[in-house]
Amino acid sequence: MYRVQGRGGTSLAVAFVRRRRLLLGIGLCVWGAVWARALQLQIMGSTVLSALAEEQSDRRVCLAAPRGEIVDRQGRLLAINVAKRSFFAYPDRETPTDGLARHFASVRGQSFTGLSREWKKRHDRFTWMLRRCSATTAASVTGWQLPGVYATWEYERVYPTALTGIAGPLGFVNDSLNGAAGLEAAYDGLLRGADGVGLFVADANGHRFAVDPVAGRPPVPGRRLRLTLDARWQSILAEELDSAVTTWQARSGMALLMDPHTGAILAMVDIDPSRPPGAVVMKNRLVSDVFEPGSTFKVVTYAGALSDGVVYPGRFFDGGNGSGLFSGRPIHDDKPHGVITVAEAFAVSSNVVTGRIANRLDLGRLDFWVRRFGFGDKTGIDLPGESPGRIAIQKNSDVNVATRSIGHGISVTPMQLAVAYAAVANGGYRIRPHLVAAVESPDGTLSNVAVQGERILRPEVVCILKNFMRDVVCNGTAKTISDSLYPIAGKTGTAEKPNLSTGHYDKNKFMASFVGFYPADQPRLLGLVVLDQPEPIHYGGITAAPVLLNTIRRGTASDNVPAADMRHYCIATDSVDEPDVDWSRRLVEAVGPWLTTTEANAASDSVGAQANVSESGEPSGHPAGETGWDRMFGRCVAFVPDTTPDSVRVPGSDPQGMPLLQSVKTSGQQDLPPLVLDDGIAMTQEAQSDSSRGGNRACRLIQR
Amino acid sequence: MKLPLAIADGLLEIISPHSARARGREPQPASDRLVWFAAMGLMALGTVMVLSSSVMLADRRFGTPGFFWIRQMIWWFLATVLLVVFSRIDHRHFRTWAPLILILGLGGLGVALTLPPIKDVHRWINLGPLRLQPAELFRLAFVVYAAAFLARRGEQIIWARRWLLLVGVLALGSGLLLAMPEFSAVLTLWATTGFLLLAAGVRWRHVLPSIVTAVVASTIVVYGFGYKKARVDDWQAGLTMTGGSYQVKQSKLAFGSGGLFGKGLGEGRAKMSYLPEPHTDFILSSIGEELGLVGITAVWLAFGLLVYRAWRAAMRAPDRFGYLLCIGIGASLLVNAALNASVATGLSPVTGLPLPFVSYGGSSLLCTAAGWGMVLNVSRFRLAGR
């Protein structure tokens, strides 16, 4: 069957050997050409072509980074994120945008035609369809199974703690989750984190093949902010302020609690009844709005006058029975006062006497102290939109000095005022207020917020001012909050409001304020309360001051802290932001370097008493009763020289005027440890231990 | 000869060449085993690649990921059967059956043209779940017919009146194919005919003028009258590295992202609807993407081997018909594969043409297998002393 017919076959093959070569040649050419083309595409063009291929099939999607949480000092959540579904599309030339528009028009609450037109205009490939929608909407959109529409997670900012006034410091975020106000804006860079990039593969119709985003870059969550704010104190302060605003029918109220040593803000409340509930709070009035502080500002005048040595606490001034002329212009007191001491003038908040005191400084010197306390300059708090206040440049006339000394003709922010008082409360340091205690990254590291402090007051002046302020509460304008269990020191303010349209002060509109600290001797808490137009009573001591007392009562009571132990109780500090406080430096020394010989003699003469201090610290020649030292120093206590020469400067030329300092110096006890007395009772634990450890003798001056 | 016995014999012969003798049958000269293995290897690779490239398409279109693959497996099995059967049928029978086969092929074309169009074209005959592509059958039929025709003319091919018959058949077939339209089939038909004429010893003075005329005429038609100028422009753009029409561009992207070793089986992206026909006309692109230049080279070597062995068998053929049959079927494969690859790599304008043995499609696979079964049969013959 398969036998070969040799003859024909052989001749055939031989005859076409040449044709066979031709055929093979043609075949080889065709074969080789195609293979060479494959070689060209797959080796030479591989880089370019594979890049193009990836470009068309890779889809990039932004993987939202969760914004950093904001917690209060106890870790209570103040701002968190809630993950929500978002939908986006990569419309290409095959995607019917009309179809997308038809589906999404209803859920977006837009008209079909408008949406369709809008999307047709978009030539870029990435388009948000729906952002952060509800779960039910997300379910229905997923159910549509639209090609080219993808889902991803985005976050929504939620502030779970509905604390009154918390929106002020926290601020809020805009639609893109970028901080728009408050801390959210100030720390936006840290809170925001870094969005990641998700990469997935899609087919030519936009169908997504990889279920989870593959490769790409994972999102980096934002840092967590631990605030100095305490939600509990915040709510107590807010409630108390709110009730005061209601009681006194005030237009609005602001209040603040902070640690005077560190500037850590514990609570910050801004209440405005006219603001509709749920309204966006764009600014924090405590730092962005200015007001004329009135009498609360007097602490600057007294601090300046005492520091410069132009007055001393026991110096008498004529109160002028309620009014005094300055450059021919009258300044009035609320109540008439006769001849009173500087200390008494502070306690009763006499405008006339304060004006007289200020006039012993000139305007330049007064402004020096004003600026030294930080007015006219931003406090540096970590909130956006801070106002530096305004110190008007004025002619150096008696009336201008006097008005400024009582807190008029100057605009300050409540925060600046609090910082000024903090300097008194913390022993003379100007601190930078702040709201953030720590910035925590996901790996748990902490970055402390640096606290800077510059000494602006000498310790002895601080001591005197503290006692002045204690007297305000005990005997002065803030007697309403005198409570032996809660020793608060402070200063009231009742300022006429300037009328911007008339350019004068309104006689019946007042800004009532109170700034105080607690406990008076070892302040751990500084509070500021401002009420705008309280009615019918305007006095800061009656309207504003009780807010602070009530807040402290409630705040410390719920912690079961006896007032006596308050100094050991860290209300506002924790290990994170507690600075290295040198307590011994903080201890107050006061010798009365302001006493020049003449004045001392005059004072002594006028009260018929002779003051003397022995080296042993026992008072000598101290008359019993309400005269002598009592009149001389008011309720001031005493002190001991600082070992550093700078801190006790002796103004004036006559060393004879400083008996205590002199006696100390002559006895060679230059390194005498400081010791503080208050109301004739031996004082601080620290000082005692210091003295016992050092073996040095204390020097006491007992008055009363 | 009974068919089942033939299949069994053929398979046995492949597995163990001496088993036939052991079973007491008359020993047969072995067919070319290289051809067998190359064809089977290509079909195996084709099945794998059809699976890899059609899963997503099938899933989306039919909801059955294995829709194309299962069918291709069946076609592969039937093709193997055909290969064995035709290798057992003495090819010289086909010389006598040639006119009948031609009429069958032409008839298929006619039926497809008279039936209502599917997707606006007349390319298929719908038989329930099956779709026959009569063009494939016609191509094989024409090769058989042409081989028989040219064999009858002897060693001297002269320009005589009988030529008109072959030219007429070619023209008729081309016309029917163009009406379908199956432009690529016409192209391969003519190219194959060219090879056949060359092998049959046609004189150069007969061939060259017609080639020159064809080239000049087509140049005038394209550039002078702008007929299908856009197509030609696309083609020229496709010759660059990244340009070309959408399909060509996608195909080249697939080749390029494959690189030397490819992305790995199943890892390709071109099949994600980027390539329009990843399992049929553009399966070579899928191979290039997933198996790289290595895979392409393997496929190409297999094709080269097949053509070479077919033409080698032609040289050893016992008769002029066998010689021309092997030349024609080898040339048909070469032309088909080269044109398909040229389209995929952007070397030629886009035409729809399956890659023989590899692409999905029953008609193509079965007709190719039948043809190569004939080649296998021819390869059984050995000429003494060569």
C-alpha cells in the first residue's frame, strides 16, 4: 500500500531543488521578520510599553489618613474620626457619564442635567461621586454595580464631647478635613498625617479587578494631640459661667482656667447666648477679641510702681474723696476714699490713687511695664488668630498716664490679662500659655511642648502683689468670694465700655471681670472671668468673681482635695508639662527696698511707730494693734534677701533705709535661705525644709 | 479501514512505534514524529493560553469562566482524532476527491452567505451551540484542489486554457470570501497559491508581471484614490513602537510588558478587556505578555519546525500531488501564522485571522488538524536513497 514509486518522485525532487531553496528562503525571511519584530517589541520597547500598559490599567486612589485624635489631659476623646464610605469614578471615553449622573443625581440632591453637564466638563480622570455618605446610601450605591465607580473609606471629624465652649479652642475642619479654626488649624500639619496611595488594576471598561488596593503607599495617620484642657474642669467652668451669664443677663461671657506656672490651659469657655446653637464658632474670643480691661489692669501699674521703687505698700495717697484732677480732667472713684495706703487703694480699687501712683512713673515707664507684662504683643498661645491687643501711643500727660493705669485707653485680650496675672501667681515669670500638652505619634513617642518663662517681676514685688490681691478678696472689692476654705487672691474689674460710635464711654454699660488664683499662697490655678454687660449689678466682684469660686469649689470638691493640701495637688500639671520649677527661687523675699530713709521715717512718724528687725528675725519695736507695720505694709509679709545680688536691687543711694537687708548683710548671712511668712504664721514647707537642711537661720518678720 | 481502529493504531504508533507489529498487523512506516509533537505542543499551549486569556471574558459574557476553555478542550480532542485519522488515510485518495472537497468548501461559503448575517457579517454557519467558519474549510479545500490541479499538469506549467479553471476557482472563492467579508482569508489564499505556483514550477515570466501589476495596482488604488487610506495610515503608525490603532497599540503594550520572560501565566493585563480578542486573533499577544519573548520564540520555533518538516516531507513525497499538498499546507500555516503575528505586532494592517493550532475556534483547529494529518500521511513515505 505504501510502496514508493521511486521513479517519478526522485525526478520531481531533483527538478525542484532550486525552487525548494527559494521557498525555504522566502519562508525563513517571513519567519525571521516576525521574530525580529517580537524581539524589538519585547526587549527594546519593553520599558516604554510596559510603562504605558501600567499607566492605562493602574488606578490610583487616595487612601485617606485618619486625622489625629484630640484628647484632653485625662485622655478623654474630644475629636475623633468616623470612617465613612466615599465613592469616586474614573470616567473614560466609554463610561456613560449620563448614566452616572442619573444614578447619583438623587443621592447628591442635584439635578440630573446640572450634574451631567458638570461631569462632562471634567477632563481629568478622577472624580468624586459621593463623599462620606451614610451607610444606607453606601449600600444602595454599591448595589448599582456601576462600572468605573469605586468605593473607598474616608473619615469624618466628630467631636463627641459636647462641652459648652469647647468648640472655641478645638476649632473645626473644613470639607476636605483641613483645619479651619482653633487647634485644628494651628496643629493641622501634625494632625493631618499623610494620605496614602492605593493602587489597583482595572480593566478597559473600568471594572476593578483587585478587590483591595494593592501596592501603593499606606496612609500615615496624623499625630494625636493631648491637650492641657480638662473636660471636667471645662464643663464645670462652662456651667458656672453660663449660669452667671443667665443670672446677670450678660450679653456674653468668657472664662479661663490655667496653670500659672506652666501656662497650661485647663479650661477655656466662651459663651454667647446670641449665638444660635450648633453655629460654627469661627474664632476664639479669648485670644482674638480685645476689650478695655479696667481695674483688673491695675496690677500692672502697682507692679511697675513697686518694682521701680516709686511707692511702697504703706505709702499714703489722698483718695480725694472719690475724684481727682489729672491735667485738669477729673477721674472718679466708685466710692469716695480719703487718705489710704497703696495696699488699701489696690484692695478697694481706687482709680484716683492708682492714677496718682502711676503719675509717679511717667508714661514711658508705665508703658515699659505694660509691655513687660506682655500687653501689645501676642502671648504666643498655640491658637490661630491671636490678637496682640493695642497700646495707643499717647502724649505723656497726667491724665493719659492715669487712664492707662486704670486699664482704659488700652485694649487687651483676656488671654494677655491671664498671662499677666500668672506672672504674679507663679513668682514673677512671664509664661507662654498653651493648649497642647503633648503630641503623640502612633509609635508612642511624646514631644513636649516647650514652656518658656522670663522673669519679669522681682520676688519681693510678687509677694506684695499676692498679698494685695489676697486682700482684695478678704477686705476689698471681691469680698463676696471670701471663703476661708478656699483662699483665693485676685483683682476685680468693672470697666465702662467704650462706645465706638460716639467715641465716649457708655455710663451704663460695663465689662465686669475678675482674675484670681488659688490657693493664694501657693497658686496652682489661675482663673479669669469676663462678663459683658451684666445687669443690674455691674461690679466684677459680685458678678464675675463668684464664677471662679464656685468652679474651684466644685472642681476640687469632686476630687476630694482639702484646700489645705491644694498646694500639693497638681490640678493643672502632670508629668508631661511640669517644668523644672525651682521652688526655692519662687519663694518670696521682701525687704522693702523701696523704703528710702526719708520715706521710712515719714511713714514711721506718721503712724507713730518704729519698725525694727533684729537679726534673729524677731520683730522689735512692733506695736500691737492696727498701727505701725500693719499700716506700713498693709497685710504684706516679709522677707529675706536673695543670695543673688541682682534680685535685690537697692534703688536709692542710702543703705541706711533698709534695716533688714542691712542687718543681714552686716551679719554676714548672705546665704540666708528664704522664708516666707503670711499673716504672722510660719510658712511654706519647702522653705522650712530648706532652712533645716541648710542649717541656716531664718529671718522672720511678724506683723499684725 | 475502520475509523476506531485507525485512531487506536495511530495513537499506539505515537506512543510505541513497534506495538503495531506486536499486535500482528502489517507494519507501517512511521509518520514524522516531530510534526506530531510540534502540533500537539502548540495545541496544548493553545489550550492553556485560551484558558488564561478567556477566563475574565467568559465570566463576564457568559458567567462561566471556563466557557471557552472547555470547548477548546473538546476541539483539541477532536483535532487529535482528526490528525490521527487523516494521517492514516492515504493522501492520494484526496487527489481523486479534490473536486468534491472543493465543492464542499465552496458550498460552505455559499451557505454562510445565504444565511442571515450574524453580527452583520456572513462569516459563520450557526449550528445550535456550534458556529462553523466555512472559510477555514474552504482554505483547506482549495489547497487540496490546487495541489491536485497542479499535479495533473505535470512538470511543465504553461499558460493554457485549463489555467482558467484554477483562476476561476480562485476568483470565485475570493469573491465569496470578500462578500463575507473575510479579507484576511483571501490574502492567505493568494499567498498560499503563490507558494504553490512557485513549487509547481511556474515560470518567472508568468509570475513576475502579475506580482508587479498587483503591487502597482494596489498602490494606485490606495494612494491615488484614497481607498482604505485610513487603514494604511493606521498600519504605518502601527509600525512605530507605540503608535497605531487601538487594537494594535494594546497588542504591542502586551508584548512589551511581557519582556524577556513574561509576567507569568495568568498575570497578564491585556486580557482585561484591553485586547478585543485575547483568546482568538490576539492570543499571541497574551502569550507574549505572560510568557515573554521566550514563549514567543518557542511558539515560533514550533511553527518553523512544522513548516520545515512539511516541506521536507514534500521533497520525499511519493507523488507530485503529495509534494504540492505538503508545500501548500506548510505554506498555508506559514502565511497564516506570519500574518497573525504581523497583525499582533503591528507589522501589517489589522485583519481577523486565528493563529493556527493555538487560537480558540473549532473550525480553524479541526481544518488545520485535518490538513496536517495529510502531511503526516505524506511523511510516511520515504524515498530510497534520500
